[in-house]
Amino acid sequence: MKAATFGAYGEELTLTEVDDPKVGPDWVLVDVKASSVNPVDWKIAAGGLDGALDTFFPVTPGWDVSGVVEAVGPAVTTLAPGDEVFGYVRKDAVHGGTYAEKVACPFRTVTEKPANASFAEAAAIPLAGLTAFQCLVHVLDVGADDIVLIHGASGGVGSFAVQIATSLGARVIGTASEANHDYLRDLGAEPLLYGEGLVDRVRELVPDGVTAVVDLHGGDLDVSPDLLAESSPGRIASIIDPGVKEMGGHYVFVNPDVDDLDELATLFDDGSLKVNIAATFELKDAQKAWDLSQEGHTRGKIVITV
């Protein structure tokens, strides 16, 4: 089969022929229709996570997938050939990812895709959507009485976080460049410019402080404790900096979870969650998708179609 691979840290992606993946007893083989780019993909290729994840070359990157089940292992009872699925296919080692014509997935990582979503839309949801959902629901327990500040609200994760927090009934304030303020308003957030003076700008909107902070950017993490209401100490979740724990907050590294994916599918199908696809590339152009992602100014998700 064809896959986009790199043979060593620092190499660019190339389209190559690789062996078809093996399907374990509790695994699912998926005929891939789409994947999506997350910054962690090219950070792995640069060696940025070498100290945390075992990597076996050549690597097919990618953790997001949507597609059609081709085969299931004998212990799998929840899915069958022909099912349309999506998932966050993070394995114990980096090797056989989703930038490929086929991918073998532990059954705990994939579930039925949203009925109303295209394959491209479904592929854009898993990692970013799960990250936002787990920060807001499992870590911060956000509800209707909350005022949530989201640092980096217009990016891939941030776009989902704004919509999920809004669906939970929270008031949402999101930081972004001024060019993305109208976009955030459309998603349901009150936009603010990030950077110097943020504390004053937040306090103008919420004199008593916000009740929860989600850090998806890192640049304003150091002022986040000053933005919390006195009644909400430690309600900070960061996906960027483990140092948030020294502030009494929580560092979040997203986990595969089919129950959470099912919740995201429900939000999509009932119209509470929309997917903004910034650009689409064919598998042979995966490196171009990475180049765009690395520019750091993308609004929404970059999708790779297969």
C-alpha cells in the first residue's frame, strides 16, 4: 500500500510503498478516506518527542483517521466490515500511522463516525476534539455557571473548545489575533487580543475573574492564575506546558476514548459542533500540508485525503 513516510528525524515526507498492516485479535483494519494534520505529527518528525515515545523507522505519521472498516480481529464485537468510522489512533509506539491507504487500529481507538459528517470533517475531529472535550469536561468540569477563558481559541483545538464550552452553557472568552475575532464571534466566543495587557482586558469584561482557563497557546500561561476568580483556584488546564502543575493546574495529554468520540459525534450531528477545514491535500502532498501547518497561522484543521 501507499503511505507518506519519513526515514529519519529531520527528513521530509515522501510517498512510498509499505507493507499492509497486520490486524491483531482486538484490532480493526480501516480503509483510510482521510486523516488530518496536528502539530504533534511534525514535531515527532523533528525528534521533539524522542524522549517520550518509542519510534521505529520508517515512520508513517498521523493519529487522526476516518474511513471504512475492511476487517476486524476475532475478538472485536463492536465493529464490522463496512462500518464508517473515525478515531484517534495513538499506539504505544510511533510507526504505522494514518497517513496511509490502510491503518490497523486498536478497537479502543475508533468508533462510528458522525452520521452527518463527510470523511474529511470526521477526520478533522478526533485529536483536536478529544483534547478540547477532555480539558473542559473531565479536567475542569465546565458547566453553565462558568466563564471560560481559552488561550489560542481560533486554532484547531481552540475552535472545538469554544463550541464545546458553549454547548455546556458556559460563557466563553477567547484570545486570538484581531484577524480572527469575527471568526470567534461566529463560534460563540467573546474575542480578546492575546499578549501584553491581557489581564486588564479580561478584567474589563469580567471584573471578578473567570472561573476556568484552557491554555492552548502557552504565551499567556504565566498570567492565567491572575485571571481566575478567587472561588476557582487551580482551574487551569494546559496542553502546552507541564509547568502548569506548579501553579496548581492540570497538564493534559489527550487519550483515545471512544465514549468521548461518541459524545463529539452527537454534538456534530445535532449541530452544536462544526468543523472548519482550512485546507485539504492529497496523500502525495502530505509534506505541503505540514509546511502550511508549520507556518502557525492556520484557522481550523488541515485535512489529508486518501
